[in-house]
Amino acid sequence: MTVISGGQTGADRAALDAAKAAGLRTSGYAPSGYWTERGPDPSLESLGLVPGGSLAWRTERNVVTADATIVFAVRPSPGSDMTVAMAARHGKACLVVNPWAPEAETEVRQFLDMSRPAVLNIAGHRESRAPGIYARVYGLLVSVLTRPLSSASGPEALTRVRPPGRRQRAPE
């Protein structure tokens, strides 16, 4: 599996760092100049990210490139809402999950078991919007990505999307 993101502080960067820790490839599209809320982050180049375009451009490129997207969000936000809308527009599997919810790790693992993405896009709140989200998402993803998925995959990839705050259910 390859894990991609836009490289923003918080959930995006946690995903890239967790994937590296799990021995997975990383990539993705970042805004021009590797812009983050803390300023340019040239270290994103070493993680395989390609800079260019606006925030909306990189969001759509990452959604289109991936087989599935996970959005880590505790409340609606413009960036997370845009990611969910683009996943719906392009018919991509998408899970929105609060990383602090007790069932978050189980939901992520079930989603990956069902969708089996070769390329997984991770998006979500930046650190200033949800302080501590980097550490929470990093820990959750390291736990999920370093353990094998179930040997039995679901009948088909999830294609339903949901707004933040609602739980994703696997097809029955």
C-alpha cells in the first residue's frame, strides 16, 4: 500500500510519518512551495510529495489518485468537507472518523479490510484546528498499518461517503 496526503500539519503529516514507520511508500500532492500552516515544509519532498497548485487542486489530485480516502475530523471544516465532496464526486470510497472516538481504530481497520486500497489518501484537520491530532492519528495509523489486515476482504469497496460526525457503516 502507498499512503498519500497533502502534507498539512496534523492528520496529513501524521499519515505520512506513520506510513514511513510501517515501511510503506508515501507520496501525494502538496500546495505550491510545500505550503503548510507553519510555512513552507521542504521535508515533504523527501516523502515523495509533488508541489503545485492550490489547496483545492492538491485535494482533488490526492482524492483522484487514491483508491480510498480516510478523513480524520472532529467537526466539519472547509478542507475536510471539500475532501468528502470530491470523494463523492469521483465515486471514491471514503471514511470520515473522529480519531478520538473509542471505535476509531476498529472503523479504520474495517474500512481498509473492505476497500483494500493500493493507494490510500489520508486527510483531516490541521494541528491548529484540532490540537493533538497529529499524535492521535500517528498512533492509530501505526497500530493499524503494522498489523496485517483480515485475510477475507469485503464483497466490494465502500463507495458511500458521509459528512463528519456520522458513523460509516459497512455494506450489509
